Amino acid sequence: MQAAREEAEQVMFGALDKLFANTSVKPKKIGVLVVNCSLFNPTPSLSAMIVNKYKLRGNIRSFNLGGMGCSAGVIAVDLAKDMLQVHRNTYAVVVSTENITQNWYFGNKKSMLIPNCLFRVGGAAVLLSNKSVDRRRAKYKLVHVVRTHRGADDKAFRCVYQEQDDAGKTGVSLSKDLMAIAGGALKTNITTLGPLVLPISEQLLFFATLIIKKIFNKNVKPYIPDFKLAFDHFCIHAGGRAVIDELEKNLQLTQVHVEASRMTLHRFGNTSSSSIWYELAYTEAKGRMRKGNKVWQIAFGSGFKCNSAVWQALRNVKPSPNGPWEDCIDRYPVKVVS
């Protein structure tokens, strides 16, 4: 337990120290705090650890999200957004992390060994504001959040499942149906997201194909909208090579569109809910984020969930000082061997 606490402190406090230094915002100014960590939920909570460390104010609205998987970062942003709509003229901090120390699987069951190969320590801290004065220095504006939950389906509910094996060793089991379930969740998610972001021509093609398929011929292939017309950058959760490959294929993306995801997986592994922020930092570090560009963050998580966040750059975005790619961006992209 002590080692797990030390890991959490090192990751969360390291990210928050850099956040406060880069933004010049004093911790006492924070009105909302949302922390998400799926597998490590001690008492006092992780959010309480942050309140204690930075001596945050007594009336802070703090939340600690647990057990929500790799897509919890988007859920945390959505919760912070809702709180900022209610509580005016304040700041919200979102901290997304995962804890490895207590969650390494020591058994021999194959379906539970895969997370050992993928998951790595990581975390991100994000500052959101509803103050009009902050618009001139803000990097992005949150445009949309779309959340999809397939938990009513038993297969989807159990496809990422923490349990004990026959020897009593605890770990997270990944079902062989995971990719098919993720595909179904993605389809539902983009059906909701599409009308919000796609140009009208793409929407008409999509719905026309849907009607033809339903009325005349069930064998007609559904039209896949061209999301490249809606987004300039894609931050696909670095859950594994198969996840990135599948989305690259299904969304008809190019190598450049999935570069941030592949390089994040290569350099940092699967850092769970924080991976989409490492990917955004990669795009910034490469100098590709221009004013008006739209970014699609998409993540999958246990339950089973597929969540999307859409951001628009308010200026040409430079990388934050002491960012995760600062010491290695010149070496990327690298060639990934299949």
C-alpha cells in the first residue's frame, strides 16, 4: 500500500507541479478537482491527497472516479465541464492517472497477462477555466463530449474484468471479443458524434445509406463518414497496436493521423486514461497544432465505454515547458515493426 501511495504521489504531484508552474495559477484558486484512477482507490482518496498536499481551499468541489477504465479521462473532463457550467468564474483541475504497483498480475492465465505487457506508469493534469479573461491565453476550447455506455450488454460488461484466477491471483482479464465490442461501441458513439461535427454532405450520404440498407437491402455496406473532413488531429487511446490498427482501418485514416497514438504507445506504453493527453502533447511538440484546428480524443474503457471529446485550438499551440516529449521529440516518429 505504501509503495502504491508513493507511486500515485510521484505521478500526480509531478504533473500538478508542472501545471501550476506553467499556468501561474495558484492552487488556492482551484474551485473544482476531478481525479480518475481506475484500479487504485485508497482511503483517504487520491483527490484528498491532492487537497492535503497543495492545501486547497475548504469549499473545493472534489471528486474521485474509480473503476471506470481507460476512457475515464474524458468522463472526468465532462464532469469538470458540468461543474464549471454551474459554478461561475473559477478553475477546474482534472488529474488522470493509473497505478501499477498493486495491479501487476503474478499468475499464468493468458487473458490476464496482456495488461502486464501494455500498461505503464503515467499521468496528466489539465486546467480548465470558465473565466472570460482566460480566453486570450487558453490553448483550446471544449466543443463536444459524447459518451457511450454498453454496460447493459453482458458480454460488453465482462470484456474487461478484474477478477481472481484459479490460483487466487488478482488481475484484469481481457475477453477475445474485446475488439468486436469496441467496434460496436465506436459505431454507436460516432452515430451520435457525426451530426455534431460532420459537413452536411457526409451526413446525407451516411443517412441515405442507412435508409437504403434498412428498407431495401440488408447486405448494403454502411457508409463510413470521412471524419478527416471534420478533424485535423486524432488522439486515439493507445490501448494497444490492435486498437490503433482497427480505428485506422475503420475510419480510413492515414499514417499521419495515427502517428501520435503509435508513438505514444511506443514511448510510454498504455498509460490508461492519460494516454490521450500524451498524444495531444506529441502533436503540440511537433508544431502541428494551428489556430482553428479541431482535435478528436477518443478512448475506450471497461464497462464497456467509448467516449469522445472534441477540442478546437484557439491559437497556434506551442508545447508546454517540461512536457513529456521534450527530451525525445526529435527522435520521433520511429518505424514500428509489425
